[in-house]
Amino acid sequence: MYEHKSKPLAPKHVFVARVIKNLVIASVILFLCLLIGILGYHYIAHISWIDSIHNASMILSGMGPVANIDNVAGKLFSSAYALFSGVAFITNIGILLTPIAHRIFHTLHCDNPHGN
């Protein structure tokens, strides 16, 4: 019968480094997604910078639009950005939870999770 030898659980400082790395990656993705929304709302929907920031932040966080958009291109951008934001939000949650889920699953499958 096949005997599986699991690797020992990574030390806490390695785990914390992985969490921080994923937090940085998720933050960069969030910033880029927000920047896309800000620029799109300003240049395509023709709304002010502050309203663009506000609208992009609200859409990206799942709260919904706040600015009134009057042109067709702006409405099309807003629709596409809302769909994109939903995927970006789910992706970011996955990136943030990956090291934690990995640690949990590794702990469950580890022969000696505490190194004793």
C-alpha cells in the first residue's frame, strides 16, 4: 500500500510572510481595479474626479453606483465595470484566503502538525 509522507508544517514566520505577500498582491490588484474605474468614469462617463473615485469605490466594494451617468458610453462602461468588479472582488478574496486555507488543509493532513 502507498504510504504518504507529508512535509512538516511551515514555521509561523513563513506563514506570516505568505499572508503578507498575498495581502500586497491583493492590494495591488485592488488599486489597479480602482484606477481602471476612476479613469473610466472620468474619461468615458464624463464625471468629475471626486465623483469618479466615489463611484468606482462603491462599485468595486459591491455597494452600487452613486453618480448619475448621462451618456451611452458611460452607461456601457459602468455595466462592464460592475461585472469586472464582481470578478475582481471574488479573485481578491481567493488571493487573501489562499495561504490560510493552505495552512488549515496542511495541518489536517500533516503527520505531526506541531513538530513534536
